[in-house]
Amino acid sequence: MKKEFGKWFLDLAKYILTAIALTTLFRGMEETKLLWTTFAAFSVCVLFGYLLLRQSDMEQNQGKNFSKTTVASEFNESQTTDTKPIDSNSKKNKKKKKK
């Protein structure tokens, strides 16, 4: 949900920036108070969008790391220490193949 709100805020910031650019292009921006207000709204939208997207990505990465460590720890617990897998490329097997 945070990711969607973050995208929404960034889209809103793009619309505000487009409105500022078109207004100054066609009519000029005589009122500096309006310019600063819209620039502040643009900045707030970009900031909120960035923070929400970043927070959403961090939560997703933590979930992935948690599931990987859980699976790895379960796998390590299921193995015993005295069983070793046979490696077909070990030095002993290579010597036997040469003879």
C-alpha cells in the first residue's frame, strides 16, 4: 500500500511541475507567492513519495532476507555433521579415473 501511495505522490509532483512550467511558458509567473506555494507543494509531494517508496522497498527486502535466513537455518538444522556429499570432481576420483 505504501508503494502505491508513493507512486501517487510522485505522479502528483509531476503534474504540479508540469502546471508550473506551462503557466510560466504561456502567461508568465507574476505572482511570486503562488510560485513559491506551488514549488513547496511539489517539494512535499516528491519528499513523501520518495520516503514511502523507500520504506516500502526496505520492508520488502527485510521480508526476503528473513525468508532466506529461515530457509537456510532450517536446511542447516536438517543436515548432520558427519555426512558429507560425495564430490565427483574430488582428487581421489580423478586419480582413479587416470589409472
